[in-house]
Amino acid sequence: MKLFHVVLCFIFSVSISTAQSFQGKAVYLSKTKVDFDFGGRKIPEDQKQRMLKRLEEQSQKSFILYFDKTASIYEEEVVLEGPDGNKRGAMFAAIFGGPGAGRYYKNIVDKESKRAVEFFGKNFLVEDTLQMYPWTLEKETKKIGKYTCFKATTFVDKKQNPFSINKDTLQTKTKLTVWYTPEIPVSLGPASYWGLPGLILSVNGGETQILCTQVVLNLKEKEDIKAPKSGKKVTEEEFQALVVEKTKELRERFKKGHGGGKKRKG
């Protein structure tokens, strides 16, 4: 196993050092399993299922990752709105969007990330150092599109897991499984993920799965991969605390809107 890791990392280092300067684009589909707290409301089961299905549909997003050898920009391709054209869909998307929401910049040389995101009508610039994932490289392989991918796993605290929805209640470890391809020798990936000898094409983070559906290399029209600058500067910890607070508010509003208050007489 150790020899396998050494050989794989050697191939990666040779490829990245000999490759010409390039920029690529990867398109990802993100799906989140919604486990919404109905607060004990007596809602018919068929109605609950319709509501959960609607929330899951609103949580499905398409993202684009623009990358070069050392940095990337990850941003949503389509902004979801409610079927009635109001902001309800966007509100749920903000709650369930995770770290991919907004314009997410990563630099693996400077070990920094910056994310410009609009949340409940306010613009934030979330700044942080890149999280170091203790990946376990495995020999198992599979094809994603035309690329041969290797499996890697790690465990993270659910409060640190960018895919966790109920950050205020989940405190145990969760397993992350990713698939990366050394055929694209960049140590980057969707959302906050990076640190492997090849582009990450698939992530299973428990509630959310991310799958690459398209890769384009050597772009003719290149994206400007630079860190965003606008928005109120906050740390990732401060921003996640705000997400927890707003999630609680959203649930309370949901309960009150579905019979959570006192019954009217008559």
C-alpha cells in the first residue's frame, strides 16, 4: 500500500511539473437529502412527502469549477427560484446550499479560501485557511466519464462538514468518500475539497452527493481566477453560526405558518 501511494504521488508530481500552463472547467451536479424538522405538526404523510420532495428539488444545484494548477473558483451555475417566482426557493437554497453557495475561491499555494456569498439579502466575504483533510488513499478504482478515478476517504466532524445541514444538532463524525483522477493532475475539487493527486470528480458527504458531469481542459476563453473582495468580512466559524441562527428562525417561521400558534376559537 505504501509503494502504491509513493508511485501515485510521483506520477502526480511529474505530471504537474511538466504540464504546460492551462486552465480547465468542470461541471458538477449537487444533490442534498433533506431531513427537515416538522416540529411535531400533524401534517398528513403524503403532504409531508410532497414538501420534502419540493425541498430536495430546490436543493439540487449545478456548479462550475474553473481551475488552473494552483487555484480555483467554484460557483453556482443556475440560481433556483420557487415555482411561483418568489424568493421562497432562493431562501431554502441559501439554507441548504452549503459552502458551494456564492463564488468560492481556493488557493493551494497560499492555503487560503475566500467566499463571496449573499445570505438573506446581505453580502459576506467568508475568509479562512484551507481545511487539511487527512485522506486515506485506496487502490479501488472506477470510471467517471472517460476518466479512471481512485477512491479516497476521510472522517470529519459533522459541525466541520460543509455538507451538514443541521449543524446545531449534529456532533458525531461522518465519513467522506471521494473519487479523484490523476489523469487531470491538479490537487483541487468542488466546494472545500482538495489535497489529492488529481482532480476530485465525485464526493459523497452523507446528506449531499456531488458528481462531475463534464470536464473541459485548455479553455480558449479563460476565467479570471482571482479571490473575491466585496462583502462584509467574517470567518467561516462566524458565518456558520449565522447559518445556524437563520436555520432556527426559518424552522420557527415554518412551524407558525403550519399551525404552530394557538388555535383560533370558533
